[in-house]
Amino acid sequence: MKEATARVKINKLLEAAGWRFFAEGNSPANIQLEPSLSIKRNDLDAFCENSEKISKGFIDFLLLDSKGFPMIVLEAKSENKNPLMGKEQARDYAKSHKRRFVILSNGNLHYFWDLEHGTPSAITTPSKSLACKWIILKNDTGQSIGD
């Protein structure tokens, strides 16, 4: 199975959970796909279909906080792979962007991981509010870094 199928599922889950690929009204986009690429709304599904052809070394999804700063690295794997197979790759991406939070997903199974506190924990969906609650709970300073 292709990673593209998982990406389409993840796109829909992220949008349903309150994340935005595109600005809506006064709310800016808070998802970057393969950071440094620019994509149009009509091209989102086509991008997912061709994502496997893009050179390796790019973050699949970078979720941003309310100020537009990187908050969570989301690593996508194909549906037939355990998302935990992407742990080391996601860890490298997160560290390179100085982020400590990771979501691993294959479109069906999802894990939230605070790199500073243990191993990935299964979550039901990559929900924005759930991720932010985890971040607030895990943040040693007691300050929220999400919205």
C-alpha cells in the first residue's frame, strides 16, 4: 500500500481535528506539508499521490502553534506499516527543527511522542486539542506552547 493513501486519511483526520492546511478567515494555516514547498488547495490530494517521489529527508507534516511556530512533527507511514517504524526518522526531523513533540501515523494508528519523556503513546486521532493538552501536561516549565 502506498503512503499516499495514508496521507489522504491523515489530511482528513487533521482537518476534522481542527488543523488547517489553508488560511480560513482570520485563522492562518497551521499545517506545513514538506516544509519549504508551496501547494494550492486544489492540488492537495495530487500532492499526496506524488509525495513518495519527493526526495527523502523532508518532514511529512509540520504542525504549527497559534503564532505560526513549529510545534509537532507528524511522520506518515503507509497503511500496511506500523507507524512506530518511523520513530528514528521522526526523532531526527524533530531534533533538526528543535521540536520535542512527534505524532507517528499510518492513517489508522496514531502515536503521540514527547521525545523528552518516554516512548510514544497510542492516541485515537491526531486531535489538535489532545496534542495541546499533552504538551501542556508534559511541558516542564508549565507554560503552554500550543493554543
